[in-house]
Amino acid sequence: MIPALVSISFRALEVPAILTLARQAGLQAIEWGGDIHCPHGDCDIAHSVAQQTHAAELSVCAYGSYYRLGVSEAAGLSFADVVASAAALAAPRIRVWAGATGSAQTSPTQRQAIIQDARRCADLAAARGIRVVSEWHGGTITDNAASGRAFLEDVAHPAFGIIWQPSVGLDADAALAEFSAVAPWIEHLHVFNWQVYERLPLADGADRWRRYFAAAAALNRPLHAALEFVRQDAPQQLLADGMTLNTLLASHPSTAPNRPS
């Protein structure tokens, strides 16, 4: 497993500062955000960010597009522009959200539109050798195990997977039950420690993350573990969280960090 950083954790920082901070924190890859650091459709910026990332001896693990399946295309965000930026960034996957409402508030018609758009987007991305991953997230139809798994089964596209993160407010046992429900589709993790919406040091949640990483190790396939948000948005906290992340990953031999060549 490769330790990484989600760039939008530090929206106020520019690309060079984020790269420096990631290296100082012992991280090896970046998920670049489409809302600030790599704007949708601006391939020149995306290509420049890719060059800077590689020059810093880091890799790009994803493009965080904030595209909402079944919603964004009609609202003016073209997924073709998203794919173009991801390709220029040399991102292996594009992060999206499954709709704009929770599973209980999403009608069958809306749900079907999300599924159809997921297939369409996966086709567009796959044509460029890129995968699409829906983030496990509240306010979307991946807000619980039953709905999230049914969604992934219905999409049934070889280029479509999921970014897993523990649902805010769940205890470790309940979060692991959700993990197990969608385990076949997981290819990326977002790592944070929140008490409801209060951000805490990752070290304070080490026990639960040790369990999550053990479950991830059992999948026996390459994964990224990307730190997302830190206490008080403080760069010094990222340095501490990066140390904790690397220590946790090293405790599972099959997920011990290795710097990519």
C-alpha cells in the first residue's frame, strides 16, 4: 500500500508547497483535486502538475474531480473535460460522487440515471486507460452497505470501482462491515480521524485504522492510502499524521510502503 495525500486537504497551498509537504511527511503519491489545483479541462495546468509531481519523485494516484454521477453533466461539467484533465495529469483513476442525495432520498428514476451515467463515464475513461472510482460518501447513494453494494453490482463495469473511507459517526465494527460489503471493488482509501466532524490526529485513531489496514491487506492487491484533511488544516499535523500512517502500514507486511520507481 502506498501512502498518499489528497491535495484538497490544503486548498490554500499551491502545487510546489503541497509537493514539498508530501515529501516531508513521507508520502509517495498525490490525489490532485479538480476544484482548485487541476481545474477541469485545463490540460496545460494538469500536464504541468504531472511534470512537477514526477520531478518531486512522487506519483499521481487519482484525479479528484467532484463530478456527481447523474447530476454534473446537465449542470455544465462535462465528463469529457474531466477525462482530458485526468489524462494530461497521467492519473490512473478519477474520483466521482454517486449522485447528490443520500440513498433514502434518491428516487428509483434518479438512481437509474446515476447507474447509467457511471457506465457512460467508465466507458469514456477506459478509452483513455483510466478507471473511475466512486467515493464512499454521505449524501450520495454510497452512504450505506446495502445501497453502495447494490449500486456497484448494478454498474457492473470493469473500469469502475470505489474509494473507501469509514462513514463518519460509525464505530470500527460497523465501518468494517461496510468495508466487507464492497471489498471486491475497493482500490483506494481515504485516511482521516474524525470524531463526528472534529478533526483529530491520526495517532488518536490508530487502533481503528490498524484494523482497517488489516482488512485492506487481506485484499492482497495494490492500494493507495491517501490522507485527507488534518486537524486545523495545519501542515505540521500532516507531518505527524504521515509518520503515523507509515508506521501503521509497516505493521502489515503486504502493505508496507515502497517508493515507486
